Amino acid sequence: MAWMICGTAPDAAFPLTRGRWRLEEGVLHAEGSSAPPLPVRRGTPALIGTALIACETLGAEPPLALLAGDAGNGDGSRRIYAHLAEGLHAGEVSGLTFHYLFPDLDGHNRVLMALEGMSPRPVLVADAGFMYVAKMSGYADAYDLFTPDAGELAFLADEKAPHPFYTRGFLLASEDDVPELAARAYRHGNAARFLLVKGKTDHLIRGGELLGRVSEPQTPALEAIGGTGDIVTGLVTALLAAGFGMERACLTAARAGRIAGLLAKPTPATQVAELIPFLPEALRRAAGEARSAGSCP
């Protein structure tokens, strides 16, 4: 069974498209479809491009992707919700990574109900907009992994906030606050089984317990590049699709993303697509370090 990535393209005219994709010179092409090519800049296309390259490096089956155009009004996202609730069947996919989707509570709940009825139930990973609606629904604990940054973690920790814009100011979001915010999110049932919190130091947390940190190498120029978090989530997706356990997948992905940044020698003007060619070497190094250490990096 393949993995499936679900998200949107920032073009209202982009049709609902499900299937295999290939990456050529920084552009995604849907195989056997008339959907237009998608440049890999950031967002879900960056996640898909990363996962394709990483799965090829790992010798894993490449992921499927379900995409629709959405310019912010939710129309394309609603098409994706409806397709998942009605057109996905048990045994089709081993896991799903949900990314930029317009938060729609009714759509989310119908999808989750359909997934919970499957045997075996796919592994569920959520980032970005879908992570927001998963928390808003009250069913965050049905998910296996959330991949927030520190600001998004503050939203998860705020049991009253309906959207990240309304996170209460007393919930700070600095690196030092991560363990406390994670504990609060778990206490109120607003976290997935695992949290991979992305930041200057990446934290992996399960049920409030800190499992590991990844802080090296440090490449300050990466902070100014939009889409680096999408790369980490794409790497986690590929590692899970390749059969890695959750803890090892998360910590290896965090390390590989940092190594790719180091190898690329970025400047603040670097685009996230320019990091993708360095992912195979970065992933090999991160996975090799994990094997030589006898554990996760």
C-alpha cells in the first residue's frame, strides 16, 4: 500500500487530481492527467517533491497525492474532504499526510469518521491547516503525528483558541516554552500521539515526554526561507512510507533537513526548491548516523 499526501495548490483553477506524480527540474507533473504542472516553491508542492526524492533515495514506493486548487475560499479543500470521505477505501493507503487545507469542521469530521472505520486504519500525519482543524474538532488525539512550529504549538496549547490568530498572548512561543506548551496541549487533548516541534531546536515529544532534540547543524540563513518546514514533513512522510518507526522517522527527518540546509549553502534569497537536490545526500548521512549510533540521531 502506498502513502497519500493531501493538500492544495494556490490556483483556484487547478482540478481535483489524485494519483502518481513525478518531479522534473523543480516542477511536479501528474502522471496520466491533464492537470497543469506545479512548480515546487513551498507549501504542499514542496512537501510532495521532497517525499518523492526521499522515497526514491530510500527505495520506497513513491507516495500518491490528492490535490485541488484553492485560492483561500475553501472550494478546493471541500472537494478534497468530500473525495476522502466517500472515495477512499480500506486497504488503499498505509498512511496519509494532511497539509494545507481550508479548516472545515464538518468536512474534517466526515473524513475522520471514514478513516476510523477502516481496518487497518492508516497512520495519520497532519501539518499546517489540517492540523488546525484537527485540533478545532476536538479529535486531535486521533492522529499519530502533528508537526507544528513553536507558534502553532502555542495554538495547540490554548484550549480556547478556535484559530492560531486567536491564541492568547500569555502563551509564549519561544524555544524554552516548548516542553510546557506541549504538556498543556496533551493535558487538554489537543495533541497527536507524537509532536515534532520544528524550530531552532527541533523537539520530538510523545504524550508530554521529550524523546529527543535535534539542534545541529545550525544554518541561520534557513530561518528566512519559507517552506523548510514543508521539507521536514515531506521527509517524515517518506521515512514512514519506507517503514521507519515514528521516533526514528521524525528524528532522522529533522537531522536530514538541517544537513540539506548546510550542504546547500543558502542565502536569505535561496528558494526552498534549491534545497531539494541536496536531500538524497542529507538523508543518507542522517540515516547512516542513526545506524552507527545504534539509535536515532
